[in-house]
Amino acid sequence: MKKLFSLTIIVFIVLFFQLNVKGQFVLTGKIGNVPTNVYHMCIGDTLDLNSSKSDYLMNNDFNTGTLGPGWSTNVTPLWSNPCPPLNNGASGIVLWFGGSTFPRELITVGYDIHCYKKCYVEFDMKYGANQNSANCESPDIAGTGDINDPAGEGVHLLYSTNGSSWTQFPGINIPGSGGYWTPVAGNAATGPYYSWNHYTNELPIDAISTNTRIRWYQNVASGNVYDHWGIDNVQISCPVQPYVSWSCPERPGWSFSGFNPNPFVATQAGVFHYIVSIIDLSNPVNFICPEIDTVTVIVHDPKVNAIPNVSICRGNSTILTETVTAIPPVTYQWNTTPITTTASLTVHPFDTTVYIITIKDSLGCKAKDTVTVNVIPLPVIITTNDSVCKFETATISVSGGVIYEWSTGAINSTINVAPLDTTTYPVKVTDQYGCYDTSSAIVVIYPIPIIEHSPDITVCLGSQTTLTASGGISYLWNTNPTDTNSNNLVTPTDSVTIYKVIVTDINECVDSATISVTTIPLPTPTISKEIDTLCKGSTTTISSSGGTSYLWNTGEVTPSISVRPLISTIYNVTISNITNNVECSKDTSILQLVRNCYVIYVPNAFIPTGYNTVFKPIGDIGEPQTYQFAIYNRWGQLVFQTTDVYQGWDGKFNGEYVAAGAFVYYLLIDNGYEEPYEKVGTVTVIQ
């Protein structure tokens, strides 16, 4: 069998020749002290084949407190028996027999020792030394000691070549050899057998076979717990002169003579059978019966095949997936931070990155591969913005790629747009590698100037008016000559004139506005008077025409006015035409002459019934504020009185004509702006 040790990547294969039914030189391989026939290793690991021989088929000191392999017994071994080792040959823990079972025997496994000339059995043994005691009680010869002791309580050394019939070693009672250890007579517990001694026994020639067993046997005892004996340090050996050779049919030309081939590195995967052969040069018979064993070494070369190098656009991701040939379960490790342990890896590097994957199979074999993810920078996009006035067309452009996709659906690098408000236009730019990025161009829309201007107006024909506009930094009027001020003084000559102003603001945005100016023709006034010269204090009418409204300097607003000037007076009237609440006026005037008209005549006689039937003052009386005319008789009696300048006395008193005679009259005229005219006189009534 084989023994294999694995430490990091160095492999130790140690071949031990130890006790086995095959013989003294048997190949045994181990991994971690567990026997195995097959060893798995990784390519690149160091293989160290080792072999060594043992000088014993059996070498057991029982210090583990167990029988160990290679033994069988019919009793329960005693490891805590009070029989001490006494430091005279045995040490540590020893194996004691003296329990409740008998006969008592200790038997080895069968050994194939037919190829060896000489073999030896060596051991330490001691009888119990106490007399008539259950603890470590000594064996005895019958009849010489305790009358209850049967004959032959000693231990026999036997051998067998078939496992069923046993033969005692020769040399009875020869100290250090022989097949039986006779107890002392009389149960004296003295002599060499009652102390620890080392015994060496050569196997008889008849004991050399392919299945030789050794037996320690006590077939007689005086009681279940009596007649103890102990054994320790058992060694069975067949001294040889070994010759060791190595070969490997899978490695033609490779061989080695000796226990330990030089370590070498496994460079090729596969199954290799390393055969070790051992012969005994001291015994020619061994040339025809060598000991041979095989170590099967399986060299694993796991494979990890990453996807080919890949190119991605910056900002994108890709999945790295591996194809692995290895013995499961397989562990994975990517050189990411933190480490990724999955078979596939999703990556999105910013720059070109080399990813290394290392796998390890169930045997610890490793493999690695690399994948380069080439990161293509995104297109460097340059956009050109534009600023235009509302309702104008803007031009925006983009560069940096080969394919352009605007949010408008346009695919050209330069496009024209006409938004009504400031607008951002996203654009997707794809380069020759298929990488794309997005950007945007901005169209800033400046508002049309908000023009505040004079309203449409109506003016009098021939008059001037100032038109105003605001909302910009420059102005252009359609006058002749043109005017570039915000205020424009105009004199329209047509009934309706349209004035247009173009306004430009700070963003060079332009708008225009119009102002309609309607003209009203001036009136054609006329003025007239009823009398050229008016008596002072008299009333007359002055009239005018030619318009729709009138305003006299007297404050009156009628076409004609009644006046009573005291002196010659100029009367002025403003005659207007009104359209759209606009008044166009023209003045005219007239001179009213005034003269003093107090020329009054009072008759001195009248005939009531004749030609002159009414008596009253005559002359330029006018319309005085106060007028009083009275007639008195000679007795002072009032016969007539009036305040009406147009009424006179008809010569009657109390309905009757007065008698002829003289009467006194009184006259008072007061026009309010001159001295009162007062007169007393007489009038003669003629009948």
C-alpha cells in the first residue's frame, strides 16, 4: 500500500515496508496517515517518491494501551494489572494476561516469509511473582506448591504454517530460547522467569512459509484470575540485504535504483504508475520472489479557458464566463477588489483592465487565465448652441462621431430648429466603434421686444404730435426723413397716416408697431351782429356758425349770444369740430359798436280823443333797469302810473277821460350804468 503527504505544492510519497501478511518488505502508501493506492496531484507540483525498509515484521511495545494491528487474542488484555515492570527489561505500558478466561493465547497474523533464509522472534516476558494471590499470582509446577495448582501452568511459544495446527518451538527450558517456560517448583516465584527478561528465538526451517503465525499460549491455570504473565516489546524480523528499483511505464527511459528517487516536477497530466521492486540480495531465492507494489499517481492539469479578450464602451458592462476542465467542486477567484468567487463575473471597468481568474479543483490543483477588457472611451462630443429671436430659425450642430440621432429624429450633424421657447435638444452620438454617448445642444430663444408705443390718435390737421415707443435700444421710424429716436415729432397732412416704428432690443431681436394718426380739418367760422351800432344799455344778438361747438369770450357755448354792451366791445368765439374726443378749433371775432342814446322828448300837450291819443316819453329810452312814468292832477292826485317803457297814458282816470287842463308828469329812467334820467313837467290835455 502507499503513503502520500501533500504540503503546499510539494508532494511526498513515502513507501514503508512494514508488517503485513505479504512479508517483511511490503510497499504501503499513505496520505495523512491513511493508506491509499492512488494519489492525485497537480501539474507543476513536486513529486517526491520515497521508500524505506523495516527491520521487523512486527515491532510492538504496547505503549498505546492497545494490541494494535497484527494480533488476535481470546481474552481481554490487562493494562492496569498490579504486576509492575520493575524496571528490569520492560518499560512503559505492558500487556498482561490473567483474566477470567483460559486457556489464554496471543496470536499474530500470518506472514509470507517464504523468500527469507532466517527469521527471529524476540520479546520480553515475565511470570507473576505473588503466591496464592489473585493479584499477579505466579504459575507453578503441579504437586510441588499449592495442592490446587494443576501441572504445566507455564507459557508455550508455538508456530503454525496453516493457522490450525501448532508446533512448539524447540529448546525447552533453555533460557533465552525454547518453546516452553517452565514455572519453578513449589510456587516459589523465584528464578529468571519471574523477572523481566529478553528472549530471542529463531524460527525453525519448518516455520518458513507463506502463512506463518506465532502463538503465545497458556493452556493450564489454577483459576480464572490466577497464574498471570506479561509480555512486552515483541519483535519479529527477517534480516535482509535489500535492493530497491523504480520504474514507470508511462515515462519510458525513467528509472531509479535506491530508496529515494530524486524529486521532480510533474510537467504532464495523466495517469502514471510508479512501480517499486525490492529484492533480498543476501538470499538468492529472493531474486525470483521480489516484493513489488505500485503507486498510481494521477496528475491533474485543470484548464480554465476564459472568453477571448473583449472590447466594450466605457460605461458598459460585460460578463466574463469561463469554461473549466477540472475535478469538481471547483472554486473560483478573480483579481477583483473585493475578491469575486463566482464562475462568471460582470465587470464595467472605467479603463482597460486585465482580469485574472484562478481556479482550484477539489484536489487543490490550480489554473489561471486572463481576459483583457479593452475599454474604448466614449466619443468626445462637441455641440454648438445657438441663440435666436422668437420665430427665427436656429442652427445647432454636433461633432465627435459618425452617427447622430437627435431627439427631433434628425440624423445630420447640423440641424435647423425653430422652437418658441428656450429648448434643449438631446443628441446621441455613436463613433466608429459603436460606442455612444449623449449630449445636448441648447437653443436660447430671446423674446420679441415688447413695444410700448403711443396709441392711435386723432389730431387737428396741420398740428404736430409726438409719437413715442419703448422696449428696445434702437428705433427706426418710417418718416421722411427717417427718425431713429424713441420720440418722433410728426405733422400729419393726410386724413389718416400710418406711422411704423421698428424696435431692436439688446439681443438684436426686432419687432415693429404702427400708430394710426387721424387728422380733423379745422372749422371755417363765421360771425355776425344784428345792428352795427347799439344804444348804450340796449341788448342785441351776435351769431356764429361753421363748427360743432362754440365758446365765446363771454363764457357762453351757444352759436348765438345776446349781449348788452355799454361800450363798443369785441366779441370773440372759438368754433370747434370734435371727432374721437379731439377738438379742433378756430377763433373769430366781431366789434359791436355802442353809443349813448339818452335823447328823450316829453310832449307838452295831447288830445286823448284826437290824433295823439297816448301820452308818453319818446326817444332813445332802451331797456332801463328802472322806469317810472306818473301823471298827477292839479290836486296832486295820481291819475296814471307805469313802469313799462312801452305804455303811455290814454287821458283817462278811473275809466273816464279827464277834463281839459294842465297835469304834472314825473319820469325816471335808470339803465343801471348811467346816471338816472329824472324829469318833472306838465302836459295840457285838450279835449
